[in-house]
Amino acid sequence: MKKKLLLAMAGSALAIVALAGCSTMAGSSNGGGTSSSPSATANTTATSNDLATANSSLGQIVVDGKGMTAYFFDKDTANSGKSACSGQCATLWPAITTTSDTPTVKGVTGKVGTITGVDGGKQITINGMPIYTFANDSAAGDVKGQGLMGIWWAVSPAGDKITTAASGY
């Protein structure tokens, strides 16, 4: 019992340290001069639709093609053409990417586009904001990243950030 508790606490501490890395990424951008680690370039590209909508404890949300929740990062700037999440941040918050200049969507009414992501791939945007998944969401419909650190927010089909708390978390 104590061993399990210690392991859980250690895992939580590691997640907090890693998330803290996200907060230090505020002003950084890759700028083409450095490359992110291979684990930071996880591809969540969908096979049928790049984006769709799904019901969750937050109501209707945007999900990637695997059903994983899409999130906005408050440190990104709409229509800037770049992501503020790189390095350790991008490891925990992988960009939702596509191979197409025109991502396929179902149910998303916000304006969908792409930017060149920190890994050089095509990161999907909604209303000019890059979108991400959360590494700790383990199943489709999970919203464990909702409101984390007061800067990560699930995305509504209209492309607005959802700021309500998730029930059950």
C-alpha cells in the first residue's frame, strides 16, 4: 500500500515538474534554430477525419481522429502562425497534426487551418489557434487536461475555449 502511494506521488511530482516546463515556454518558439526531442513530435494525425466532435463531461468538444480531446494553450497567440509549446511542453501536449493543407473535419464549425508546427509538420488550428492533445488523457473522451495550470482548455466545436470545470476531476 505504501509503495503504491509512493509511486503515485512520484508520478504526480514528475507530471508537475514536466507541466512546469510548459509555463517556462511562454516566450520561446522554435524559430527553426533548434529541434525538439523525438518524443515531442508525437503525431496524432487521424485516419478518417482529422477533427470531429464528441460528447464529454464538458458538453460538445473537438476531438482528433482518435477521439482524444483537443486543447488550446493560453500562451499561443491567435493567427501568429506559430506554437508557443515546444520541448518538454510538446512532449506532454502533442500537436494535433495533419498531412493535408485542408484538414478533414466533421461537426467543427470554427475556422480550421494549419501552421508549421514546432516539429516542422502541419499543426491544425481552429480560429487561428494551434490545438493539442494531452499525454495524460488515456482514453477517448478524457478531459484530464481541462483547466490545467489555468492555461489549457478544451475546445468547443465553434472554436471557443471551454472554461468550465470537468465533472469528476
